[in-house]
Amino acid sequence: MRCNPLQKGSTLRISRAVLSRRMYGPMQPVMASEVGRHIFCARALFLDHTFSGGRDRPLGIRLLWLLLNPLRLGLLVLFAVLYLVTEPLVAAATVVLAGFLLLLARALWDRLHTAPSIIVYHGTKAQRQKDVLVANEFGLAGQPQYVLTYEGGSIPILARSTAAPENPHEAHIMQVIAYCLLVSESTGTRPPYGVIRYGDGRTFEVDFDEDSVEHLSRVVDEIETNRRQPDVPISHEDRGRCFACSHRKRCIQSLFP
């Protein structure tokens, strides 16, 4: 199915971020996955960096945060109990075995809930993209999951393991547009569209044009501006997004407490 979520007719305007790079050189690039995350919720992206990177948290607090992870805490308690009631070597072997089984279970879960290793589109097999692509002028970087060589061009494919919605999510649309820009800058050939492939096999072709680039530039501007802020407010009014967000319990602005 073909979709074009952006209005036609506007002319391409160079964003503030692009002008700044032309004057002062490259900055830390925005990742294509961050574009999708920002569209989902700007505050969620801010909290991703705050908690995943441990920003502005003392070392002791970060160690305590790691210790309070339920899985790690459970293994620590198990080891302590086994150490008290059995021989130390038996306790250590049991904990190592438990850890190995947990890693095996996680690998099996990831295998069952990730995109397929091979995607066929228009009768052609898409190839896994192994390298990170960079568009320095736009301050963008990312690694498309798949790239399809079709009719002399390279078309990026964003694969999702979930079932397709009636219309593709805006976050997925902007992420595949970011991949289109990266492919265009890296290969010198502008892809006419990008593809979103959902887990039930449904696909959407997202047009890649000047309007897309302009909209993407504005999103990159917003992300770079938010990076310099001490806090970022929630950017939507969708309770469903808050329910699905990994930061729901810690976000004081969540619409689904």
C-alpha cells in the first residue's frame, strides 16, 4: 500500500541545523531510531538518555539502580541463600547455570519476536544492512535493517514484528524517511520511497520527496534543541502511548499513571 503522509506543494527550506553545520562543521549526529522515538514522545526520548546513559546521576546511585533490578536482585538473594545452606562451589555453579538459562530464554524470546532474517519484496530478496550510514550535512546517522536493490536504486526497509495498523504509525513513517535520506546521501541515488514491513506481511510504501526532507529536518532540529534542555515535556495527548511507554512508572507527566 502506498502512503504519503506529508502535504504536497511546499518548497524545500534548509533547516537551522543544516545551516549551522555548513557554518560551524558537524555536530553529534541524531540517530534515525531517535527520530521515530521523538515522534512517539519527545519526553520518552529524553528519559531514554537520562536513565540509559545514567546522565546526571552519581556513581553510587547508578550502582544502586543496577542492584535494584529485579532479576539481578533475585540472583543475588539466590546466591546468598545457597551460600548459607550449601557449599560455596555448589552455590556458584547454581547461579551460573541459572544465568545461562536466563540468557538462553532471552535469546529465544528475541528470536521469536524480531523481524525475519530474509524479506522478499517485489520478488527480490532484501539484504541486511551491515554498516551505519551517515549524512553529515543533516546531522543524521543510522543503520537501516534492510536495503532492497530494485530498478537500479536502493530502497530501505523498516521491518516491525507487530501486526500492521490500518495506517502506518507516524514514528515508523519518519524513521523510514530518515533511512531514505541516509541511503540517498550514501549512494548518491535518491530512493523514490521507503518500505515499512509489518509482522503480518503487510507493507506500506512511504514517498520520499522534498516535503519529506523538510519535515525530517524540522524533527532533527527539535531533537537537537531538546538535547540542550534540562527537561522535556510530553509531546502528545495519547494515553495509549503512555501505557506502552517503558518510562510510564517513572514519568511524572504520564497520562496513564
